[in-house]
Amino acid sequence: MFIDTNAYIGQWPFRTLPDASVDALLANYSHFGVERAWAGSFDGLFHKDVAAVNARLVEACATNDNYILQPFGTVNPTLPNWEEDFRRCVEDHAMQGIRLHPNYHGYLLDDDRFKALLQAAASHKLVVQLVTTMEDERMMHPLMQVPHVDVTPLADAIGDIDGLQLILLNAFRAVRGKAIDTLVATEKVGFDIAWLEGIAGIERVRSQIPVERLHFGSYTPFFYFQSSMLKLKESDLSTEELNAIQGGNAEALLA
């Protein structure tokens, strides 16, 4: 199984993204043999009507006959009655995961509402994707300077939540060194490779993060899909390691 754990539907408001339509995404996936893609919505970062955002995401993902696109809904725990948005993700849309954007929604990871959301996700066996970075800080609009998510409180927040399945997306832009070691030690946190930079990047990070905690993620259409494909090819990986990163680890979370 080839699974892209980091895809988005829609347009980024500050620049036009090429190949951002659902048809273009599916064509890319068909060309490269991707069988599943976990898709969030760019609208989820900026719209307060989260229920409508998630409904549109589900509708967009349902346009493909092979169900390649799997919707991962937005939940913003700072909004009133966020529990209802979570319930709709689980019961109305039968989603297998949710995607969180704390820096755009204005909460820290020591917020009690964040922990309550994680506990709810764990109890329903949902995969939680926490996006630490959306845009390189050097490219941000001067009136839209959004800091990277501070993951320092995360290990304490998740420490006593049994069954939690958490993936940090785009983490390698800002999360490094001891912060990664602390999160790996919890045995509850995985990482996607979309923002992994440098030659043989997977080989380098493999010494710090177990292979079973690494996931293929392209961050398409914000990044070119081929960039993440090259990350798989330029690192010296065994067949077992390649299969795990390319989809086996993600498939195991859903199982």
C-alpha cells in the first residue's frame, strides 16, 4: 500500500498553487501509484464554519471512484461547541483521522481543550495529525506572520492518553534535536517526511527516529509531489524500510 499522509484540498490564500484541483491530484497519484491520500482542507485554517469546511472536504474526496482521497477533518477546540464538529467527523462522515492547526487556531499544546480533543480522538481510535508548520517563515505575508507550533508541552500532554495515534506533519522545519528525542520516547508520535531537507535525509533521521515512526508525506499541492518521491530514492533503504515508510506504517495505524 502506497499512502500519502499529507495532502490538502483547495487553494492557499497567499499564492496560486499549481495542480491544486482534485483532478490534478488524482492524476499525479495515478501516475506515481499512490493508492491512498489523507487529505485536509486549507479552508480549515481560516474559516470559522468548520462543519461546512469538513462537509465540502468530504464531498471533494468522494468525487474519485477509487476512494484514493480520504478526508481528515478540521477540529478547532477554541470554537464554541467544537465537540459537535468532532462528533460529525466521527459519526456523520466516518473519518479515520483529524488534522489540527494550533498556530492558526490560536492555542498552545498545554491547553486543556487540546488535551480533551486528543482524549476524544484516542477513544474513537482516530489518527491525529498535528501540523507544526504550513509555510516557510521567510515567505509569509507581512500581515500574516504565524509562528511554528511550540511542541515543548506535547510530551506531557499526551503522556497519560492510552491508544493515541499522533503524527506531526511538516515538523522538520522547526522541530529538531532533543525535542525529537523527547517525542520519540513517548512511543506515541510519528513524523512525515515532507519537510525533510538535505541529501539522504531519511538515512540521517533514521538514526534518531525509528523507521516505524516515519511516514511518507508530500504536502501536495503546496510542495511538488516529486520532491517527496526523490526523498525515498536518494536514501539507502532496505525493501522492508521502504515499504514501511511508503505506506505500511500508516496502514498499521488505521488497522
